Amino acid sequence: MSQEYLALQERKRKWIPLACIGKCSISQASKRIGITPNSVSVLKRRYRLYGDSIFINGHKEKSYQKKKYSDDFRKEICRIYRNYWPDTNFSAFKDRLATYHNIKIRIITLTEILQSDGIKSQKAHSKGKKKKHLPRKERPCTGELLQLDASEHDWLMNGEKITLHGAVDDATHEPTGLYFCRNECRLGYSEVLRQTLALQGKPEAVYIDRHAAFVKNARKKDKTLEERLEYSKEEETHWTEICNELNTKIILALSAEAKGRIERFWETLQGRLPQLFRFLGIYTIEKANEFMPTYIKMYKERFAVPPQNEKSHYRPANMTENELEYLLSVKFQKKTRWNGEFIFHGFLFHLEAPRAACRDFTLCLSEKTGIWAFMDGKYYPVTLAEPLTDCVGDPMPQVEKDLIERYLLKSTRVQRYAFG
């Protein structure tokens, strides 16, 4: 032991007993010993309980064997990182080593091994920055509040940005649903809600922003944020119909900072999910969506926190599959012509139903089942009546074109309806 440490222990042995019997104040003992007043208070409490034994080093004359890693092991760690997990942050790499390479190692040791080989972390935290917004306290019970949002990112690491829709439980920070689409849309949020209802149940409230998937923005361009919020509370949209049917309250956020919890959730996923897709060989939206239920379980095990109150506010859906499908579908009110045809986004379709002429029906779009016509309590198929081509001013959203591509075009014998 160094002479400085021995001298410090002697000063403690002299002044702490004096501070305990009131011969000197805590501040005086602090100056004499060379430690903080808080440390003096701690030592006083310990001295009253254990006496002079607190000044004896408990590790004295004990030998400890420091765990060392061989050069071959350290090289193997760096090889795995460079070959399979490049540009992955160190914390995520630690988890992937345990899951896919059967290597468990402390983050401090892993960081030292990688940095000594010249590898820098992809998520270096800058020091000295203060938070601009204090985090809002979590709701105590699961199901009290669900935060919904979407994140556009190069998730598949192919240079093309796609959108991941998600819902996060405010009490546990865990996702209840995740679904990929090419852009942010109602269909994506409907699938997230479908997963939530199947996994947990009906939430008590949802926290959303003022995206067009939730509210109408056409008549609010010249309004203030407060005026837009009031308009959004009153109007009826596809989303409000769903929430009203589920008896779920809608809370609108005025800024991204208000949804800080799910914004931080996206930051975590953007630093972990693309590299995992690359390692698993997932390069399509369909494969990514198939993997999402597995990833939700992985995320829950790694990041979820226990709720403050064990009581759950989720309620059972109590809906048949057909009722749920109709509720979550994006619906359009249509009417056929004399020959059973109708116009949708400027293109011609045909209703395949008995007595299809001049009939009112509901056109239902869903990522799960495709495009159907709902009429008189039954579903009827819809077919194309003319080729679909991209053109200037085409009003059909890309996500709906993808639905037609998957459910209508691929089933036709003559491939003449491809988008070009």
C-alpha cells in the first residue's frame, strides 16, 4: 500500500472518533482528513456500528485472480465484429455475441478489446450535454397508455427508406406491435393495433401525433397548433372510428418531444435492428414483418421494465375474426355502375357478386386479407377491369398499389396489369 493511503487511514482513525463525540464538527474533520463532509458522515455512522474495524482494509492479505483473455480469444472477438456485425454499437454487439455466438462477456471488457484493436463505437455518447426536456413519468399500469408512431429509415440496409410502424406501452417501454410498410399509412397502424389486440388486448388510451393517417389536415393549413388540435378532436376519421369501437381514448401530441418515449425507442431500434436483419439475411419487407413477433420478445427480455403497478388496464377484445377484420380495414364507400364496375382512385374495378349492378357497398383494404367488397354482411372479391399504369397526377397511394400487386395482379393468368 502507498504511503499516501496509509496516511489517509491514520487521519481517519484520529478524527472520526473525535467527530463522533462532538470534539470537532463534520466540516472540520473533512478539512483535516481531506475527504468530503458526506464521506465523514458515512464514516461516523459506520464507526458507531463497527468501531475501529472500519479502518482495516478488508482486502488486505487476500489474493485475487484477475480474469484474463488470451490473444486468440481477443482476435476472435474482433474478427466476429468485423465479419458479421460491423457498424454495430458495442452494447448491441454484446447482446448478439451471447445470442448468436454463445460468448458472454462484460461490456467493459468488450469495449477494451475492441478499442485496443482500433474499433470505435458507433454510438459514442457526448459528455456535457443537458437534456432539453425532462422525461414524463410512466403510467403505473400496463394498458393505460399506448404511444403510436412510425419511423422512416434504411431498415434493410439497401439504400431504400421504408417505414416501421410501432406501438409502445408507456408503463413497461415494450413494443406491443411492429409492422413495416413502404410509407407511413393507416394500413400499417391497423396491423400494429391488430398485433396489440392479439398480444395484450384493448388499451385504455392511445397517444398519437397529427399525421394524416390519424387526422385530416386539409382545412387546418392556416390554423395555429391549438386550433388544429381542437379541430382534430372533433372530426371523425378512420382512426377515431376504430378507437370509438374499442372504447379507447385518443390523446393528440403537439410535438415530437411530447412522445419522447417512443422517439427514444426508435433510436434504439435504428442502432440494432438493421444490423440484425443483415446478419439473419432479411432483405424484404415480407421477411421483416415475419420476424417482428420474434424481435418483440427479444426486445422485451432485454429492455422492458416492470410496471409500477401489477394491475393491467388491457381489456379483452371479444371480437370474432370477421368483426376484427372489418374494424381494422381501411374502408371506402362505393357504388357500382350498371355493369358492376366502379372507380377507385381513378381506375376501374369490377365487383364479383350476384346482382352487382348499381349496388352500394364498402370497399375494405387490409394488409392481412387484401381488397374485398363488404355488402349485406358478406365479403365479395374485387377484380381489375383495366390495366393500371403509373401516370402523372396518379392519386393512388403506393401502399394501396402494393396491395393490388400482391392480392390482385399476381393471381391473374395474364400479367398485363403490372405497374410500370
